[in-house]
Amino acid sequence: MLIDFFLHLRQAKLPVSIKEYLTLIEAIGKNVIGPSVDDFYVLSRATLVKDERNFDKFDRAFGAYYKGVQDVKGIDVDVPLDWLKRQLQREFTAEEKAQIEAMGGLDKLLERLKQLLEEQKERHEGGNKWIGTNGTSPFGNGGFNPEGIRVGGPAGGNRTGVKVWEQRAYKDYDDQVEIGTRNIKVALRRLRKFARQGAEDELDLDDTIASTARNAGYLDIKMVPERHNTIKVLMLLDVGGTMDDHIKRTEELFSAAKTEFKHLEFYYFHNCVYDFVWKNNRRRHSERMATWDLLRKYNSDYRLIFVGDATMSPYEILQPGGSVEYNNEEAGAIWLQRLAERFPKFAWLNPEPEGVWEYRQSISVIRQVLANRMYPVTLAGLEKAMREMSK
């Protein structure tokens, strides 16, 4: 079976070698891990993958292989089938939704959740009280409640949770994506200001011809520094959650920006900017940059570009402790105002269709905080944003 696993990874274009495969075999033979799929995942990734850029590719290949192993005859899983099957989305009538009321604020939600964690002893599904799935309780996943805390599992599609009670893994955007069209690059080029900088290593043809003519035909070569786009860009990218719906478009935008702007710095945030940002999503809990340091590090001549769908609970923007991941001391709106004041030439690029903006309260809030400088990720929207920042 391990040979099949090794060949499966090779077929997935992972650069795994025979030597690394033998190391895995040796580790298993010495009982380094127990009989657990999770332990095997950790060990195989540690021994077979030497470049962290291949971690996501390995995860996809491992998931595909493990799913296939589950279908092999002779492997029995002693778990009730009805526990494994869940509805993709439970339908509620307008009357049922009208009867579902909020718990009365974030503090009361957290207090009630703590109480249920102490009392609940088993799994629940479809109810309106306990932590469970497909129900109307404010706690759990897959159901509906206008103001709740998602606990484990995917959302039910309503995106009304004000907290997410789980550790969430995000993936860095790929800056090597091939652009299907040149439209994004063409739009970004409106934000340009060229100057000749550096050593004189580029031929100035016009001046060479003129100087040669003045020099009675004797060749007089003239060199000039190469022209560079001197615009400096700071890009803050929303990642995870609802942004998963926009990965392809965001990667295209990110890739085009890295091509067009020589001076580009980027950081990630989730939903709204709070008191820290990060460069690497895999190490976002251990390698953070304080937003105060970001404000001090980059001069005000940087153009600031936010990229995000601005789709979240208004709590996350307006209230201290509004972040779905931790209790931030200051509201996200305060940090957005600070960034806008530090970098006067800024824009927020939103991959959500502009037609739905009026139905998202959080989008309206952010537009108000940022003086309506939010633009759709369309050709017209990008051109308008670039013109605004080039003034």
C-alpha cells in the first residue's frame, strides 16, 4: 500500500524521491508513530516534502489518496451512517426564520456557549438549544440563526456567525498564476510613474545618434539608467472564510500586481484589519507584524490597496472583540481609519459583484469608513481605482 501511496504522490507531480520513501519506511518500522492516519500524515509530510511550497499540493494528494483507501473492500467503519450524512443546507420558511431571535449580544452569546459546554454530554442535530448541526441553535454549524457562533464544520451558507470556535487554516495566494487575459495588467498600468534610476546601463539611441553626428561621424555612445516604475504599493489581502469564493480572481490580481509593481509589499488579514497582519498563512500565529509597526515601517508615499469582499458581521468592524478568531482590543474601523490617514492614496478592491453590495451591511460600513473608495474587481473598477490613487 505504501508503494501505491508513493506512486500516487509522484503522479501528483510532487518531487518525492526513493531515498525519502525509504526514510518513511524506516521510521514506520521503528514505530515512530502509532496506528493513526493523522500520525501517518504528519510523518509522511515531514519525510517526503522538503519544500514548504509543496505542502498544499501534498495535502490535496494525501486527501485524494486517503479517500480512495476508505473505499477498499474489507475496511469497515463502525460509525452510524446517519451521523455521517448531513444536509448541505436546511431550508427554513420565512415564518421559522422570523421566530429565531438573537441572543442579545456577543457577551451573552459567549456566556451561553460556556454554560452549554459545561452541560452538554453528547452530540445533537437539528435542535434549537444545544451545540449541534442543522438546527436553529446559535451554536454549531450547518443551520440558521441570525447571530451565532459556528462550532466545528462548515457554515450553512448564511454567513451570519459572529465568532468561529475553531482553528482555521488559510492558504497563501499564488503569485505565479497565469493571467487568462491582459486586462488586469493593463488596468494596473494606469498606476505608473517612471524615472531613470541606477547605473547607466541602457543605450540612449537618440542621444547616441545626435552625439555621433556632432562628432563628425565618430561613434559617441551615450548610456542612461534604465526606466523603472517608481510607484510603491502596499497590498493588504483578506484571506479565508468568504474569500474562498474569490481565490481565482484574487490570485490573478495578486499575480498581475507582482508583475507590474517593482516595489510591492503585501500582508494578509482576515475579514478586517486589526492589531496585526502576517506574511505567511501557515505561520500566521507565530510570525505576525503589529499593525502599528506596519504604519511606522512604510512611508506615506506608498499606495495602499485593500483586497477583500468586506463580507462579515458588522460586529467585526465596529466592536472591540469583534474578530472571529480572538478578542481584539480596538475595533477594526479604528484600524481602517488609521491606515487611511497614514496612506492618503488608497483603495479597497472588492471581488464581490457590485450589484450585491447594497445588501451587505458590512460593505456599507466599510465604504462609509473609507470615504466610499471601494471598487469592484472589474476592468472599469480597477481603472477607476488606479486613476484615484495616481492623483
